[in-house]
Amino acid sequence: MSTPQTFSNCNDLTRLPYFEMNADGKPVLALEDAPPIVDFHTHLGSSFYLSRPIDLFRRTDAVDHCFRHDELPIDLSLYSGVNLRNTRRNGTFSDHAHTIFTNKGANATYTIPNIIEEMDRMGVEKSVVLAIDLPGGSNNSLHQAKYLQGNPRLIPFCAINVNARRWEEELEQCLAMGARGLKVHPYAQFLPPNHPKMMQLYKRWSRTGLPILFHTANNGLEPSLLRKLSDMELYEEPLKKFTEIPFILGHAGMLFYETAVEYAKAHGNTCLEIGGQPPQNIQRMIDTLGNDKILFGTDWPFYPIILPLAKVLVATDKDRESRDLILSGNAFRLIRQYNLCGNAPLAQAV
């Protein structure tokens, strides 16, 4: 019997044999032999320009994901960003615009208690939290690091504005507050990943021995003026030049995943985070690259955890080794190798 590809919403994904609904009417992972999952791509609520910082310790009744979990139809064969573009593009723009003016609305639901609750339902043991900062208009890296200090399940990655006069001091402050990696997002920083200022940042960051996660490529959700900043060919220069830095290609190149696979295959310091990739693409990645350089990610809260998780489970339905490595083993290897849990005892990181 073939696996269904279309679903009425994320709750409908419980038709798959991997999930069930709990007593509260929420989907839960129902695999008894599932490994402890690591999500290598999440975000918390952010504030920009006129908006006040968000209370990240606040619990709310529900999470207003950009991909509304109980409203939007799903096609598993599509990259998730394309599915979102086709069903709720204007609403996504509205969600982002509100973060400039207010700390209320959907953005206020992207908090620590809320992500932990969803992680618990979906069998996720740890998540990497990627800060997003805009030049001259936010302080999310430091704000989030403050809230995440001492949290054994959430691993903070910072963002650095290289146009700031004292960006190196900001970097040091982020590290002192517990940042265990760097997020580079060309749209947010208004610079391509191979810009000389960004190359200077990588040179400084290389002293830390910690990983960099790139946002890669585009899927049509983005404003057209920003898309060129993240074209896949712009990433190879830093991959080649800074061989001592472990690089993670976030979204695995989106619609240009074949180029991302080529880079990961050619460069020993590079692996893929596959959030949103459909099952057929994940299978091709495994066939071409192998299964030891692929990391699971969700891009929460843009998407509920169940959506990208379902894609991996479908792709690896008859490949338990790849499933365990992608969902867990590869990530825990990086956590141990680069001490991504900081001062947490090693027993908490395995």
C-alpha cells in the first residue's frame, strides 16, 4: 500500500502509522523504537525595531505556526516552503511585519515552554535555537541567550551584525552568554555569504572551533530583491577557504538541494540540515551522499514539528539505520565533538 501524499492539515498526518492523537487532541509521535531526536533548526520569538522584547518564559494555550497546523493542506511531495507559499504567502508576510511593531500576536507564542511542550509530544530531546537579528534593529541574540542559559535541551546559536562598529565585542558577549554556534542569514544581514565583511566574520569565528549554520537558497516566499543574496553558488567560497569550520547548510539548499549535496560531498567540513525537504529528495540525498552528513531540522515555529518529521519518517520507512542517524546519531556526534551543550555534563549531551 503506497503512502498518501496529501493531507487536509497537520493533524491529518496522524493517518500515517507514526503518529496518534493524545487525549488533548494534539498529535504525538507513536514510534516505540524512535531514537531521541535532535532538531537542528528552530527559532524563538523575535523583536525588531519598534517592538519590545518578548517574554520567552510565557506559556500560551497554542502556538500560531506560520504554517497553521489545523488549517493548511499538505502535499508531502513539495518542499515545505513551496507548500507554505502556495497556501498562506500573504499571511506569512503579515506575521513577519507584526514583529517590527509589536511583541503580541503569533510571535508571542514562540516561547520556551511552548517549544518544549511540542518537543515532548514529538520525541525531540534537544533543539538548536537560531537567533535572527537585523542590522541596527534588534538584539535577539543576547536576549535569547539570556533566557536559554542553563537550559539543557535548547542550544543557542547567535547572529552577528558585521556592519556594527563593535561587532567583535558583540560576538564575545554572545559567546560569554553561552552561544554555541553562529547563524548566518543573508536576507536578515543584507549581505551575501561570500561578502568580504562576512568572510572577516568567519575568520574571527574560526577561533571558536564552533559550527556555522547557513540559511541557504530560496523558495519564492522571499522578496525578490533578497533572493539573489542566497544563491547557492555564493556559499562555496567560505566552505573552501575555512576548512577548519564545521559548516551546516540549512534547508539543504531548498529547491537547489542537488547543489547542496555536491558541496557536502566535496567538502569534509560540510553537512546538510534537511528541514522541509520532501521524502523523495531525502532519499536521493542518502543515495548520493550517504547517511552520515544529514541532520534533521524543522524551522519551528514556521512549521509544526510533525510536518518535517513525517517527511523523514516516510523517506526512511525501510531504512532504520538512516532514520536513526538523521534524527539523532549525526546530531549527537556533533554535540559531543564540539561541546555544543557548553558546560552541561557530557551525560546530558548523549
